[in-house]
Amino acid sequence: MSALSPVQRRDSRRKRIRQGFAYVILYVTAFLLAVPIIWVILSSFKAESEYVKYPPQVLPNPFVWDNYVHALTWIPFFQFAWNSTFLATVFSTLTVVTSAMVGFAFARLEAPGKGRLFGIVVSLLMVPAIVTIIPQFVLFARLHLTNTYWPWVLWGVSASPFHIFLFRQFFTGVPKELEDAAEVDGAGPFRIFWQIFLPNAQPALATSFILNFVGVWGDWLAPIIYLDVKKTTLAVKLATATYSNPGDPTSQILVTITLAAAVIYTIPPVVMFFLAQRNIMEGVVTTGLK
Amino acid sequence: MATTYSKTTLSANKPRRWFWQRTHTRRITRSIAFYAFISPWLIGFVLLGIIPLAVGILASFTNYDGINVETVKWLGSRNYSRVFNDSEAIYAFQRTLLWSALNVPIWLVVSFTLALILNQGIKARGFFRTLFYLPSIIPVVAVVWAWRLLLDPNNGVLNAIISIFRPGTAILWTTEYALPSLTAISVWKGAGVGMVIFLAGLQGIPRELEEAAVIDGATRLRVFLHVTIPLMTPVIFFQLILGIIGSLQQFDLPVLLAGGRIGSVPPRATYFYVVHTMQQIFTFSRFGYGLALMWLLFVVIVIFTVIVFRTSRYWVYYEVEAKGEGK
Amino acid sequence: MNESLKQSMRMSRRDFLRVTGLTVAGGVLVACAPAAPPPAAVPAADTSAAQSTPGTSAPAADKIEVQMMMNGPEFTDAEIDIFQEKNPGIIANRLDPDTTRYFAMLAAGNPPDILRLQAPQFPQLLARKIPLNLQPFIDVSELVHVEDLAPANNYYRSGSDALEIGDGDVYGMVKDWSPDMTLWANLDLIEEAGLPAPSFDEAMTYQDVRLYAEKLVKFEGDRTVNRGFDTNQPWIERFWMVWLEGMGNSLFSDDFKEMQLVKNDEAREAVAWHFDLSTDKLSISPSNPSPSWFGQDFATGTLGLLQFGFWYSGGIEVWSDDAMKEKTAAGRIVMLPSPTWKGVKRGPTITATGTIVTAATKHPEEAYRLFEWYNAEEAADNRAKSGWGVPALKSKYAMIPKEGAYRSQVWGVLEKELKDAETIVKFNPFLAGGEPGEVASLYAQFMEQTLNGDITFDEMLEKIETQTNTAIQDGIDRIL
């Protein structure tokens, strides 16, 4: 420390100031980002009659735990949760496997036409979802596949350009030696994929699965278009907020109970994210290629 | 001993022979394997991409109502000319452009700024990065509920806070200021994603490059403008394109805020093009017309993308081998 | 690890993060990316995917399954059990009501046997020959007699075609009904505002309603503390039609092929009445939204007058907190007669939610059996006693709750309203008539910009008229 020149000392002081400033911004931003989340959690414990009162109180009084009980019992919450879980799991599993296959092929196999096909994949990244969703709906409706989970299965099976790209990038980074060694042992591309690439792609698989899962879990558009009220997902159920008292044949909105339901609904994706955030954020660094 | 020796030679030689003898066959097998591997995507692309699009294009020339095939009539280009006479469609398109012009730059600037700050050798970087990323994991339906509570004109938190200084405030965040409010929500939800991408980009910039510039006497601002920004342009470019594509087809946020049914009509300020399209399709059963609206949007998006690509050569710096030079 | 490998990994990490971010940003794209194989190529075993939804049960082979679109609370599992016990050969399967899905199933040749609908939807369905003529069944029925039908059932009767609704063969019945335009008043708020207690016998005019609303509304700065008056806006076009019919006028031309709004002074006045409530912030509107919804506002005690019909008598009991429940029981919450448009009393029923049997049903006998049971036996009794609606059969009026200060006041008003309930509105067969209907949707859509001053009231009417006419044309194209 004592060996620092005046210039260096000035620089380090500046650096400290700059860092202090940076921390202030970071904490303020963090607070702003957290406020909506905290407010929802607090409000989910308020009575419906307290929620509409003004001015809004920060802390719920009384603390209505029952909101959470009602959130789970007044609609068949678990039925919708199951629908969401089922769709998300089926779609994610299928699409992770097929995207990994396709990504592997683009990264590691050679064939005429490959370049052009990859060009299509990349350009599909740019195709707005909205262009395909209605024509697909028209088609599925005519095939009587609306109000079934088939569209998700079919979407899953046919892989997703984003994840193809993701796996392609991942597999491109795998050293050639590994594959060569396997080839020397006489393994074909399928064995190489299943026994070497797939098991070593855990970070990518986890990331891809979670992103897909979170995507379907949170998706509101596809289920609201495709599925009727019974088969739909939590996203749709909570968006239209028809939590109602038992004995109310009209199904009207009860905000605080819906908020409680929304909190429960948000837990799975957040937990998944925290479990795999090292994979999601650090991703490829730990490729398992040691 | 001798047996062992011969065994090793054998196992070393056998595959080698296999290799050389079958090179040609292997090329064909590999091609077959390649197509086998990509077949799920390829079949899907044709059946769920090409075919629906073809059907969709055909349907956009009819009065198809989504239900009855018997009453379908061929309208020629009538649906398309109708778009240009549909003042609501034009209005909605203008709002969409305005929204994109507001949302995309703010999102880029906020996420880039956050990434820059986090790149300053912040100790708790991991913590902040996770926290900032978190809103993007929260499902949009829950996000909208959260923001409704904050923005409600009558008993929302925001107006309650303002009322401390100016009693009786009832600013119509969700209608009169719907566009800025929507931008706030969208940035709140999306900034983390942008930040992570920018941060990854920033970490790819060799420290030495910036330090060298500083040693040469450049100010931090100059380094930022002349080293950091140019090196980040490919990332910015990429984000810009995705931001534009996403913004032009914005649908779920305004509709969820307006009630969350497919036919919910958002406030005027956020009556976007795709909202109008969905209204036509699902409220008025005008599938044919809705598809025509959709195709025109697609054309617009393509045009925007092409424009950005075309101009990119003037401002995007392609870091040819730049990453390796630091070593 | 060698240098190049490190290099490649770092690069791919960047791309990886990039794609990670992209994918999240892609949002909907993730779920809706273009996708896969032909239905034919799907192995049969995979049906588990479609079938694993909970709640689907296969009917026993020898029994006939009748599908009925109805909301869960309106046709409970307990009621289904009672029905099946009484009718051993039939299995009742409830589907959630969804008109789009109904049509899809109809197009597929597998329509639900019974559809839940509202009166304005019926004319178009009749024009498309979707409902089954139930008259032959009614003629021999021991439970349903034409003279016992409450007047709201006339919405489901027709002698000839979709333009002549009101009398003739029975095509459907209301499940229960309500004079939808009766008012609800919070007497405490009215007293507080220094207004005279409204009469339970004499109907207010809409002008009176407005005067009350002006006094009931309470602001604190820009904030609305109490609202004056509210009603269900998705019904608004139906109100206008009722008012105009009372004046011998109509929102539509005689053949229903054109809307008459811009040049129709009486129609303009009807629209203006409601629009002005919004301008003056007396009602919920885009410039004065509610944190909840008007039914809840009234139950919370922040809304003085509500036009929502008899059926809300059940609603307020469910949606209010304890304090409000006490107030209701004490008779401080009262129902008032439906207001009149310029003194002309008209039938105040505009929803008349009911059921029809699909003409394309494969089991007309069984479908009618369920229809009849639902509308005339246990389920109908349950509804009558619940206080959520007026029974479809006059002979069941006795079951309407009348005990206690609250219920006896409500019944007193209801009894008089029933006398005026004979007239029905003619709905436009070329419009789909959902809730909201096309006109109400367009009104909601343009109201905000008119309130903001972006367009004038006249321009708003023009837009509504033009676009309604387009919708009518769509309807004509689809029917004819």
C-alpha cells in the first residue's frame, strides 16, 4: 500500500468512489426490482375487503393465511397445476431430446445440404411466433387436436430452433478427440450421441429443460387459445382470475386469493431456476469434459 | 507376454483398417445419420411450419370464420385492401411502432448499464446477477398481477406514495400512461436477460485491450466509447433485432393487464397491432382477415430486420479473432 | 486442458449465455416454435397424452352419454348423481360452456347435446338451424307445460324463423332468469348523501338514476372514494335495445341488416346517457377504473346504486364482508324496480340464460330427458331456492326465498317486476350476441379515445355503426 505513487493512490480513490456509486445504483435497482414481488407476497395475506381499502397498508392486518388454503381448494388448483406440470414436462422432455439430437447433427455430422438447413434453423430464430401460432391453430382445429395436449407433444417432438442452436453451440465446443476415440472403438453416430455426447451435456440439458419448462409453465397464449377451461393451465386460470366463493355460480374475481395462488404458481420456476442457476448462468464452463 | 503383445497390436490395428476400408460407405452412413438425427425437426418444420403457413396464406384470402368450411368464400385480395382501410389497424400499428421505439432503447440502455456496472469488479456480482435475472423467471401472469397492485389508480401503491406529497392523486397509470407503464413492466421483466447477455459479452472483451488504452492516456469515457462499445456492437446488434421482433408482436402484457381473456380490450394507448389482430380473430371470428393482418405484420418485421442488417455494416464491429489477441 | 479448448469453451459459453437469454426473451416462442409430425404418424399408444387430463371418465358401454355444456356450480356433481340415479340408462357429462368449442365439436359431427347460452345468441343459432325443436316433446311432457313457462322462456320460442322470436314452438328454456335491470341501492350511502330514500313501488327514470349518481359520487382529489352508479357494461347494447323498443324505435333496421345509430336521435340519446356517466366519472370507465369490479364495489360499500338485476340478491350475500352482511340482513341493502327510459316500463330481462338441445344430437330422447330434468326437477328446485334467479316455471315461484327483512323486501319488488316481464327484445340474428356483444365490444373499444377527446362523440358513433355493419355483413355471409 505504502508503495503506491500519488497517481496510483488517486486512481484507487477514484476506483473506490466509482465502486461506491456502483453499489448505490445496484442496491436501488435491486430494491426497485424486489418491490413488486414483495408487495404481491404481502398482499396475498390480506383480506379481500382490506385489499380494496385506501390507503393501502403495507402489512396485512389481519394476517389471512386462509387465502392460501382457499387458493388451493376453491378451484381445483392441483388439477390445473397438474395440467401445467404435465404439459411443461412432456414438452420440455421431448424438445430437449430432439433439440439435442438435431444440435448434435449440426455440430458433428456432415452431409450435403447441411449448411443450407442450418441457415433455415438460424433464420427460424428470427421468425416471429405470432406468424405461426394462428395458422397452426387453424390446422390443429381442423384436425380436432384443439383442446387436447397433442399440439404440445408435436411441438416438443419437432424440436425448437433456439434449443437446436443452443445444443449445436454446446456440442461444437466438445473436443474432437473424444469423438475420435469412440470412433476408433467402432461406435456409430447414434452410440456416440447417446453414450458420449448426451451424458456429458448435463449442463446444457438442464438449462434447456428448465428454460423450456419455465416457458411452458408461464405461457398463457397457447393454452388460452387451444384449451378449454377444464384442461387449461394455471397461467390461464390465474390470468382470468375467476377465483370465487363456493356457492357463487358466477365465478367472480377474488383478488387476494388469486394473489396467493399466483405466489404458489411462481414457486416452481423460481426454485428450478435457483437449483440450476449455476448451470444456466455459468453454463458451458463446466462441460463435464474432464 | 507374447499373447498380450499381439492382442494390443490387434486392437490397435483393427479399427484402423475398418476406418480406411469403409471411408466411402462411412460418408454415406454419416449423411444418413445426419438426416436421421435432424428428421424430427425437419418433419416438424414441414408439417407444422410450411403446411400451416401455406394453409394460413390461403385462408387469408377467404372469409373463413374458424368454424365452418361450408360457408367459406374466396375474397381475393379483399382482406388485404381492407387492412389499409381499417383505421383501427393503422392506429394499432402506429401505437406498436411507438411502443417499440420506447421499449427497445430503454431496455437496451438499462440492461447494458446494469451489465457495465456489474462488470466493475463488484464483489457480490453473482448475487446481483441472480436477483436481476429473477423477474424474467416469474411467469408473466404473476408479473401482471404484481404490477396491477402497484399501478391501480384508486388504491395502487404508486399513487398512494405520490398522495403523501399531493393528496388525492389518482394518476391513470394503466390507461392514460399505459405505454410508459407497460415499458416499465417490460423492462422490469426483461432487463435481467439483457444484462446477462451483455455481461457475457463484456467479459469476452480482453481486459488488456482496455488497460492498454488507459495506459496510452485515454480517459475512461474514451475507452468506453472507442473500445468497449465497438467491441460490444455485435451483441447490441443481436439484441436490437430480437427486441424489435419481440416488441412488434407484443400482445400478452396489454391483454393480461386488461383482464387476461383472449378478447380483453387493452386501453387505447396499448391497443397494439397484434391485439387488434387477435380481436378480429377471436372476438369477431374473422380468421381470414386476421391472417391477412398477420401476414402484413410479418412482412413489416422482415423489412425491419433487413433494414437493421443492412445498416449493421456501418456500425457493427466484427471482432475477427479479437478475443484471441489478448493472450 | 489446452489453450484452444479453453478458447472454444469460453466462446461457447458466451454463445451459450446469449442463447439462454434469447430463449427467455423469446417467451412465447419457446412454447410455440414451429413444430412436428403428422397426426397419422403418431403412434396410437401415445393417446395417453391427450387422455391423462383428470376428470374424463369413459361411459359404460350400455349406457347413453349425454353431454351438457354448463358451468360447474350450475350443474353440480351431486345433481348429476341424482339425475343418473333417476335415469339409469343415461350418463350426464358436464362440459364447461364454450361457444367456440361447441361449434368446433359441431363441425366435427360430435356436438354436445345441450348448450348453455344467453338469449341474444339464440336467433343466430336458430338461423343456422342448430337448436332442436322441442315442441313435440313438450306437447307430451308431464313436467313442462307451455302455459307454465315464465315469460323469459319466450326468448327461446319461434313460430317461423330467426326474425320472429317470442311465440310458437319451444326450442329451449331459461335455466332461471332475472329481471336484469332492477337496481340495487345502499340506503346508508343514500342517506349520507342527503338523498330521499327511493321508492320500492315507483320505478325511477334513468334521469333520476343520474341525479342520484351525481350526489352519491365522492371524490378525494382525483381519487374516486365512492362511485355513483354502475352496471354491467357488456350488457349495454341490450339496454339500449330495450329502451329504444319502448320508444317504438330500434338500434337496427327492420330486417336487422343495418345498424341505425348515427342518424337515430333516440339511439344517440340512449348511448349518450351512459357515456355521460363516464365523462362525469360517475361510473366505472377507462378514465375511472375500479380496483376490483362493480359487484364487489357495491358489496364493499363504495358504490351507491347498481343496476344488476334480481340475481345479484345471491351475489351480495356471497361477496360482502361480515359488516355488509349484517347491513344486508337488516334491510339496508335493497332492490329497486327497474328504471324506465322516459317513463316507459319494459320487460327488464336481457340475459335469460338457458339451454337448447342440439338438433344434430344422436340421442334426442335422452338429451331431452336431461334437459327436462334440469329445467323442471331437482336441479331446477335447487336453483329456485338459492335466490340466484327466478325459476323458469311459474309453478316454482313459490320456492323463491322470501323470509327476513332483506328477502321480503327483494321479493316485494320482484313480484311487481314479474308483472312487467312479458315483453322481450328482438335480438339481431346476424350478430353472435355474446357477452359482451359486438356493439358493446365496439363501444368499450372506442369509449376511451372519446373520453380522452381524441375523437368526438359523433365519430365514436360512426365507428360503432360502421364496424357493427361489417359484423352484420359477416353474419349474413355465414348464415346465407
